[in-house]
Amino acid sequence: MSVPTRWEVAAGTGGRAGMWRPPGGGRAWATVWALAVAWSVGGWLIAEGSVINASGWSRFAEFFRAALTPQLSGEFLARTGAAALSTLSYAVLGTLLAVVVGLVVGVLVSETWWATGTGARTRRRARRAGWLLTRLGLALPRGVHEAVWALLLLSVLGRDPLVGVLAIAIPFGAITAKVYAEIIDESARGPYEALRAAGAGRAVALLYAVLPIAWPELVSYAFYRFECAVRSAVVLGMVGAGGLGFELVLSFSGSRHAEVWTLIYTIVVIGAVVERWGAGLRRADGVRRSGISAVAALGLVLAALVHLGPDLSRVVSSRTAELLAGLMAEMVPPGLPEGGWVRLLEEALVTLQMSLVAGTIAAVAAVAVAFVAARGGTTLAHRSAGMLARWLLLLTRSLPPPVWALLFLFLLLPGPLPGALALGVYNFGILGRLYAEVVENIDRRPHDHLVATGAPAVSAFGYAIVPQAGGRFLAYGLYRWEVALRETVVVGIVGAGGLGRLLEDQRVAFDLDAMAGTVLALIALCALVDMISTTVRRTLR
């Protein structure tokens, strides 16, 4: 999983996400979206008959009562500390590899690198085709969730720490490469073109003309990606990689709620520290802080290597090559699940519905909270409410989706509804933070001018604030819909339905060719959602 930054949103909206221009097509899209959500939820309720788990409400209440009495014994705190170190180690090393891959590949997939210039038409077409092929090559690693990569890597590397590191590095490297390419392309082209005109090669011109300009943003995004990696490391722990996620599963399965809350508080504290770190880099003095952060990051990398002790030779060993070849032989050609195309299409539809419902819950709730959570309140009451809102957002996004799914399974019977609610709550925490940042960055002078001229507060808000925030809210919401689709995999693993549930059943049965078919269906579904999102953005520009 992942939160978009202004670079990612600008890349998806042509850099015009900050202004709201509601054309006539906006109402049509809103109507279609509302009907799709109503159809999804209504269909689940009709199909299931009853979705309430009456016996689970007492356990749900018992779970939250335990929040007041977390497990604080010395033995468990020591175990929690070791698990936290493992989770951070996976995140640090996974982020390091992702950033290295992203920097190299990001240059190679940027339009700047493949700029056609004024050469012959055949050469320009070849360069354009090369750029398209490199961008398409990122679709596969980016479209497969970290948990799926972990399950596949376990078959090749066994229970080695490299599984968790590579499961983060592979998809994150592809995502980082895409974002870095956009940062490079958005940098000032004048110095680069001047060096190219003087006879410098592409690599030299990029190194001396583009990299110094883009470097602060590249560093800032690297630390943002670290925030995402910490949450992904917790999820990977829940599928066997160890760390805080593994401890959460053990405590949940044993109904040791006090231990669960100790682990939850630990995750929240780590999330708060990492968020503060990243936020410091994105402020005006971030360039100065990036040097200090680089030194701290180097120390974390060394500590992670010592703690995990990964066997790097295993990656290039003949045994690994044999296991990889065997895995590929079993997965190619891809197969169909039991039930054939009908079952695959049914589960794909459920997955799409879950992401739609989750995205809607998250976006609506985030809009309601964002204006409270935004910093800059002028009264004590506003500042206090804002602090509480920000802590609520931090809590909801610090817990990974499988944890929320397990909590909703106390109240609801297994199926797509608890999975959609879990993803909705998790993405609410992420979108709420992003929306609050949008509100903080709004130019309030038009609003203040309208108020000063006697306009009602509601009118001033509608005419001065909404036009500035609406487009960015929409862009973030559509982006999180795409991400929520991938995250349905991890809530499906704990019984929430969709392609994730199907993947888990196939993994348990060692049905690898069917797993490959299901993964390809998920990638195709991600491509469909990406196409729909792009169409909506273009329509509403």
C-alpha cells in the first residue's frame, strides 16, 4: 500500500488538480458512482440475508475495553521491541532498494530521457515506442500487491528476511520509478536542452542540469515512501514475514486483547515519528534537513542489516534459480480457478465493488473531518478539535487493513462488506490527512475578502474554498480508489471475499497456475480502474 503526493496527483491530472471546474459531465459521473455503490451494498445485503454476527458484539466491546489496560509486562515489551525493530528493518531495506531502483529506472522511463528532438521521423517513432514499452514494463510489478509478492518469494527463497525486503522493494521500486520520472519531466528543461545542444550526452545532461533541480523533491519522496513501507511491513508480517504483524496475528488468534493494544500503540507511535520525519522534509527548510536525514537513514540501514542478517548470496545461488524455474513452470501458462471463468469474473466483480464502497466511505468521511483536522485554527476549541481529529486519522491509517478487517469480523459475518468497511476506515485516515493538507495550503484571501464585503460565511466558503479544494479532493479520492483495489487482496486473505480470498484458497492448495491467472485478473482490473479514473479526470478538467 500507498498515499499519493502532489507529484503523483499532478502526474495523473496533468498538473491541474488544484482547481475545480465542474462541467456538465460531473453530475453524470456522480450519478453512475452513486448507483454503483447502492447496487453493490444492496446486492450484498440481499445475497447474504443477514450480515450481523450477533455473537461477536460482546467480543468487540471486550476488545475496546482492553485499550485501557495494554500488556506492559517486561517480557512482552521486550518481544514487542524486537518485533518493531524487525518491521522497521524490512521497511528501511525495502525502501533503500526501491529508491535505488526508482532512481535508475525513473531516468530510463522519463520522457526527458526519450525526448525525440528533431531527428528523422523513424528515429522519433522508435524513441516514442521505447518510452511506451518501458512505461508498460512497470505495470506488472506495480500492479501486484506486496503480500502477493511475499507469497511468491516464499516459494523461492524460503523463510529468509530477503522475502520481506524484496516484497516491498519490487512494487515500491516500480511506483518510485514512475514518480521519479514525473519529477524529472516536470523539472526546468532549459539547462538540460542547453547542454544537449552543446553536445553533452543524455546521462551527463541529466546529471548536471536536472538532478540538482529535482534532488530536494526526490529526497522528500524517498522519505514519504518510507512511511508507506512501514505500513506494508506490518501487513507482510501478518502473512509470515515476522515483526509486529506476526505478533498481531498471534495475539488476535489467542484473544489476548491487551497484547493487541500494546502492539497497536507501538504501530501508532512509529507512524507518528515517521510522519513527523517526512513532514519536516516537505517544509520550507526540508533541504537543510535532508542532509541530517540522510545520515540517520544510513545508520538505520546498517542497523537493519545487522538485525535481519539477510543471506544475499541466496539471491544468486543455483538453488534459487532452480526453484524460480520450477515456480515459473508451474505458473505458466496461467490457469483458471475451480469454477472457471464464471468464478473468476464473479470474484473480480466483488473486488471492484469492495473498492468502490471503500473509496466512497473514505472520501465522504475524509471531507467531513479534513476542515477540522487542518492546522491553523484561531481558537483554543478549534485547535483542540483539530488535534483530536489528527490523532484519529493517525490511528485509522496506522493499523493495516487486515487488522480493521478482523475487527469488523467481530460484528459482521465473513464476506465483502467487512472487507469494504475495513478498507474504507483505513483509507479514511490517509485521505483525511491529505485533504487536511489541501485545506492548509488553500489561499484564504478570496474567502477573507468575501467575508469582509459582507458575504455570508456559507457563500464565502462555497465560492472561495470549494473551488480551490474540490479538484484536489477528487484527484486524491480517485487515486485512493485505485490503491484500495490492490489492497482488497490483504483483506481477502483474512476472509473478506474477492480475489484476495480466492488467492488465499489457491495458495493453501498449492494451485500455482490458478494463482497466476488470478493475479493477472487483478492486474487487468487495476488497468480498468486506472482507465476509468483517467477518463473521469479528463472529463472533469
